[in-house]
Amino acid sequence: MDNFEYLNGSLNCEEVPLSRIANEVGTPTYVYSRDALERAYLAYAEALKGRDALVCYAVKANSNIGVLNILARLGAGFDIVSLGELERVLRAGGDPAKVVFSGVAKKADEIKRALEVGIHCFNLESDAELDRVNAVAAEMGQTARISFRVNPDVDAKTHPYISTGLKENKFGIDIDSALDVYRRAAALENVEVVGIDCHIGSQLTELSPFLDALDRLLVLIDQLADEGIKLKHLDLGGGLGVCYTDEVPPTPAEYIEAISERLGDRELGLVFEPGRSIAANAGVMLTRVEFLKQTGEKNFAIIDGAMNDLIRPSLYGAYQEIVPVELREEGETKTWDLVGPVCETGDFLGKDRELNLQANDLLAVCSAGAYGFVMASNYNTRGRPAEVIVDDNKFVVVRERERVSDLMRGEHLLPKDA
Ligand code: LLP
């Protein structure tokens, strides 16, 4: 975790005690460190200095407009997958000319809006999507810049749900048919072929799958050049892993250096779409212990954060560290399952954790800055948590906690006479 440290037995984010945030904003609450976000982004930007390159933060990892604003101010680009994400980027002051649009099924209205604001590139995933983008651009009298997401058929060696670069996955265009699709695109009136992209999976902790994918893409890039289709950029997607427990993933600098070596003297701009490696370790989710319940079998700590607030443990069996906000000297360490109030056995944030707990304690679920709040739901009609950004010794609520009235917005009773 970056910028979350104990000071006199109390866990701080930058210079703000997390207990202060919990007392003023309540729990569960996501807390992000501005400085950690900035440093994680700059690790990419600085390693790419002097190159024709774009770091397009993957908005899906954490789309709070406060977070996007911090990155936009540093000049970041953005990788989006929906109209909603595009509007967030614009609202946060992001430059549309630095936006790439990913995703397997862009709708006509999404394409239209992206063309209107002048995004950098559409990352297309199928023949059919090519036709749709060409048709919408033609209607608008425009030319859309496009890239194809190629599926290189490499094993990212990560969780199957977040592995995307294998033949059996729904993503991208099979590398063996890519040449034909590029030829077809080159002949269309309203698209300009500018790039190639791939994204093989998330939470990769080794370089070799990235480099295998790159090698396959380079063969294709050279074949295309021989046919007169000269690409301007190569987009390697996101995927760089982070440390949740004891993983030691490559740094952005190591990753970028290894890629640069492989590129040789090809004149290709580079695009990256990092999400997790920018946001994950910049955030925690704060939660409070409601009750301790000890059965003959198990010790349960029932906390106020649940699977609807942070679904990664339930969905992927993901492990995220859970630490006390205030260290306690007296008392006894026991083994606890940390479970939420949702009516499902799968509602846990951690199992078999050694902690010295009492009711009312505050806990921080670590590495929760990416794929945390964004995957939260209203299951059990629970309002989603508040979000806070800490900046030195100050903090700002960048998203208010949802109220029950928010949860029924847009719902209707049947008419009285029905
Ligand atoms: N680009 C594309 C096209 C993607 O599909 C993704 C993530 C990224 C970039 C960003 O990847 P990252 O740098 O964050 O690895 N909910 C899962 C992760 C799903 C990732 C989906 N795609 C989790 O909580 O682990």
C-alpha cells in the first residue's frame, strides 16, 4: 500500500488519520490517496518520457470523477468502454483527443458521441463493429481513427475470469484472421486505420506473457507494413499486476524497457491502458466491526462492509489484506472470518485472518482502490459507500454515501386502478 502508514498506533492516509474520516463520513467508505495515484501514473509517464506515447488510464478500474480529475490534471489519457465513462472523463476535464474507446460492443449512439468530441481512437473487436463505426462516421461525414484489438492467443497466467487473450475468450479478433480484417478496413471510406491493440488479462505478475503477445503482434505489424498498411501506434492494453500480498510484479519502468527493446527501430507510438497498477494500492475500504459472533466452529466478525461494497473476495476468491485502523496492545489475537450483513454465505471480505478484535473496531481493507467501488451494487437495497480523496492533511468527499431515497429513484408503483 502506498501512503497508508501507522503513526502512534493509528493508521493514516497521508497525514489524515483514517479514524477521523470514519468518524466524520461514516463507514463503509473508500479512501484514496491523491499522492499515491499521482505517483503511480507518473511511473508510466516518466518511463515513457521522450517517446511518442500515451498513458490512457483504464477508467473502469476507478471511475470517480475526483480520481479522473487528478489524472487529467497530469495530462493522462483515458481508456473508456462506454458512453458513461466518456462523459465522466469529459466532466473531469480529460482531453477527448487522448481517449481510446475499448469494449466488444459499442452502440451507435456511443460511437456518435465519441466522434463528436473527437476521441483519439476506437479499439475495434470485430468485423461487425468495423461496419458499424464506418456507417456512423459516414452518416456524420467524418473519418473514424481505428485500431483492431487482436487476440494473440497467449496465456496470461492469471485468474480465468480476468484472462482475456486466449482463443476461447470473447475478446478481440483472432490473430489468424486479423490480416484480412485490416485489408477490408483499409478499403473503407470512413475509417482510418491507425493502430493495433491487445489486452491479454489483468493482474499479470510476469513479463513473459506480455512479451509473447508483443512478439505475435510484431509479426502482424510487419506483414501489414509490407502490404502498405502502416500503423502509427501499438496499444498494449493494461494488465500490469500489483502487490496484494507478496507478489512482486515488474515496475512500469521495467515493463516499458522490455517492450522498447523488442520494438527495435520500428517507428511506432505506444499506448498503455493501465488501471489496477494506478489505482489499486492508492486506496482502502474502511469498515467497522458491528458484532463479534463466536460459534463452536468459527469466529465471525460481522462488519458493515459487504460483498455488495467490495465483491472481489466473493467473485474471484481474491485476497486483500485487512488491517486494524487502531493498533491495540491488550487483548488477544484470534482467527476471524470477516463477513458482511448481506444474506449470502459468499458474503465475506476475508477468511481466517489473525486479528485482535473488539466490536466497534475500524478495519481497513487494503488495495481496494481498483475494482472496488466501481463493482459495488445495491444488492439487499444497500446504499453504496462514500468515497474520499486525501490530499496531505486534508480530505474531500468525492462521492456521497447513497441514501435509501437514491435507491428507489426511477422506480414506480403500479397505477392505483391497475
Ligand atoms: N484495457 C482493457 C481493454 C481492459 O479490458 C482492461 C481491464 C484494462 C485495460 C485495464 O486492465 P488493468 O491494468 O486494470 O489490469 N474486475 C477484475 C479486473 C477486470 C479487468 C477488466 N479489464 C478484478 O477485480 O480483478
